[in-house]
Amino acid sequence: MSRFLLEVPHSSDVVDCTRAVAILLRTGSHFLMRADWGCHDGVHKAWVIVEAETHDEARNIVPAEYRKTALVVKLNHFELDAMERFLRERGATT
């Protein structure tokens, strides 16, 4: 399985913001119930990291109301030694 970051934007309107929080919490999904929110800092988005097989599977975790606007990003890690080896092989320096 791969890890994906889901970014779910919503309106800054107080009612819309509260509705977005309620919708994600009501899903019962352990992923969505643990969302991190930027609302108190003026960034009206929720962020969740999920495990899924595909981008589509990850997007389907998002409630239908927000699927079209959700950003789905497949996450990966880089290791320093692998990057240094990659650059050396190509004659570049770090």
C-alpha cells in the first residue's frame, strides 16, 4: 500500500467551515476523524494521511461533497545516501 496526503479545502464562512468539520467527523472513518485542520490559522483546509492502493482509492475516502476539490498526493521518502549516489553517478555534486 502507498501513503497519500489528502488536502480537503472548504470555505472560510463560519457555517461552511463548521459543516466541513462535522461532515468529516461524521464519516466515522478513523482517517478523517483524525484530520488536522488549519482553520484557526485562517487556512481553511483539512489534511489527512491515508494508506490506499491508488489515487482513486484514496480520493474515495473523502466525503462526496469534497472529492472534486480534494488534492490527493502520493507520498514518498528520500534517503540521503541514495540521492548522493544518484548525483555521483551523473557527475553532479551535492
